[in-house]
Amino acid sequence: MLSIIIPTLNEEDYLPILLKSIKNQTFNTYEIIVADAGSKDKTVEIAKKFGCKITTGGLPAKGKNEGAKVARGEFYLFLDADLKLPNNFLKNSIEEFKKRNLEVASYCLIPQTNKKILKNGFEFFYNRPVTFLQNFIPHGAMGILVKEKIFQRVGGFDERIKLAEDHYFVRQAAKIGRFGIIESTKIYITLRRFETDGYLSTLFKYLLCYLFMFSGKGVKSDIFKYRFNHYSKNKKHTIIQ
């Protein structure tokens, strides 16, 4: 069975879009776990309506770990709450994961925007490099598929890390298990991080973060002043349907 784990905080606008895309999948041997960090909106209510298992969360790393504690699956799929899955995403993911004998994997990302420059930017500066370098420099963001036994051996996500805990986790997991970028499907993402904080400042922040990780360490200081989901206060970003 597959355990889908989603950390949340005030995600009433985005969570139902993700959950609907999960429910529309042809693959149905899964459970959905929402690890909520104390939402003040209808996030938990929505999750219950979709039949999700609810547990207490925290910052993203803690939420993912708390979700894993109550998970029953052989595979864990960690997803951000503001994503949307294409048709047959789960089926294609599991089939390719098994066929390639992978133990941890991540995905290419498709931004939901009509601006070609942004779509091309993600394709040329994210998707193609992470796919080309998958055997040398593992990279994971927004969606991570991992075997339960590998997750346990790594010790889960490092809750001391303030930014890019998913990327750090993938690098640690790839040291003990076969890593790959799933190529048979992709994840639809929103650009709210960029729209809220600014494109250049967000790119610069993550670039510095990833360069620091070449030291083998994660970002454990609050130098980037990361706050979990401050996007809901800014309504200018596009909500995908």
C-alpha cells in the first residue's frame, strides 16, 4: 500500500484541488494522511470530508515525520499541499519506481502559468538539470516517493533544518538507496512562493541554500527567515483547478 503524507497549515484553498486529483487516480491502493500544524481555516474539515487520516503536524519536516508515524504503507509519498497530480500519476509512479528498482525518487515540476518564459525556465533550469544529474546529485522538491524501510533507516526528515528539508532528505536517502527522477509523470505546482516573495529573491535564496548543501549539511539557522505558509494572506497568486 501507498501512504500519501501531506503537511498542512491553512490550506483550505489548495488542499481540495490536490485531494480531488488524488481521488481521480486509477491507482487506488493508498491512504491519505494530513499532518496539520494547527490550521485556523477549514483545512482539517476538508481533509475529513475526503476521508483523510488526520494527525498533528508542525513545520514541514515535523509534519512529514508525524504523518509517517501513523502510516501503514510500504511506500511513502510526501506531497506539498498546493500541488495537483495529473491523471495516472500514482500508477505511473509506482510502476516506474518498481521497474527501475528505485528506493527513493522525486519528480519534474510543471508550473501552472500561461507565461511561456516561466514554463521554459522551469524546464531548462530545473527539470532538465535534475534529470541529467540524477545519478550524481540527487535532488527532490515538493514530491518525494520513498520506501518505508529507507525512510526509517535515514531517520526521517531532519526537523532542525529550516529550508529545503526535502532536498536534504533525498540526499541522505540516496546514500543508502537507489535514487531516480520519475520520468513517466510530473507534478503540477503553483508559483505562490515566487509570487509572494518575488522571483529573483526566491531563486537567490534557494540557490544559496543548495550551494551550502554541497558541504553535506542542511540549513539549520533561520538566516532565510522561513515561515510555514504565509502565502494564504496574499491572494494575488493563481489557484489551479
